[in-house]
Amino acid sequence: MSGDAKTSCLVETKPSAVRANAADATEHAASKTHDTAVTAADKTKAAAATVVEKTKEVAHAAAEKTKDAASTVAQKTENAMDRAGDHTRDATATAARKTDHAMDRAGDDTRQAAATTADKTHDAAAKTRVAASDTAITTKVKAGLVKEPNLDSLGIHVETEKGVVMLSGFVNSKDEADKAVKVAKGVDGVTSVKSAIKVK
């Protein structure tokens, strides 16, 4: 180095001042960087905490809404099931009543039809018995007239209705007409005899 001690000193001190300034600047920059990093970290932590808190609040609100919705759905489902149960019970009771009424009506109709059929059958049987009885009486009267001596039975017509014998036709004398009436009255089942027999 050249020059005097002051100059030399200045030259010597200059680099150390530059170094000191550089070190101060570096330290200051490091401090600022550290402060900025700490601030950024604090802000990030605060933002993260805020996000976490908000997320918790949103999640809690969503959970509450879900619970409320689930409760509402459950209540509506229960109400719908109750209504469906009521409708089913009502429909079953109505169907049972209609079935009972139908069975009662069918029973009444069947009993009425059976009674009517029984009456008709009874009437038919009675008519058949009467007809058979009338036919038998007519046959017996005719047989009796044929057996009667001195009676020309070929000219006598015999009809029977409900036990009443009606005689008609022609005979040779009043005596023959009386004999025909007497024969008819003697047959079982004859209730009365009407004679329209004429003498020739």
C-alpha cells in the first residue's frame, strides 16, 4: 500500500466498512425475510385456522340440516305409512262389509229361490197327485159303468176334476142315467157327481 497512514487506514477501513455494511444489510435482509416468513406463517396459520373453523361450522350446519331432513323424511314416511295403514284397514273393513252384505243377499236370494222352488215343487206334486187321482177315479168310474148290467156305457162320457166326476152323453132311459150316477158315487175318491146325461 502506498501513501500515508491515514490514507492507508482509509483504504484498510473501507473494505471492512463495506463488509460491515454488507453484513448489516444481509442481517437486515435476513431479519426482514425472517419477519416476512413469520408473518406469512402466522397469516397462513390464521387463514388455516379460519378455514378449519369455517369448515367445522359448515360441516356442523350440514350435519344439522341432514338430521333435520332425515327427521322430516322419517316423519313423512311414518305419516304416509300411518295413512296407508288407515286406508288399508278402511279398505279391508269396507270389503268385509260388502262381502257380508253380498253373502247376506245371496243367502236371502238362495233361501227365497229354494222356498219358491219348494213351493212350486209342492204345487206340482200336489197337481200331479190330483191329476193322477182324477185319472184313477175316471178309470174306476168307467170300469164300474162297463161292469154294470143293463147299462149301455159306450154312450157315457166321464171326466174328473179334483174329485168331482162329470157325466155326459146319451142313454136309453132315465133308469140307466140314475145307475151311472150311482156307480160314479160308489168309487173311492169321488167327492161329488154332476150328471149331464140325456135320455135318447
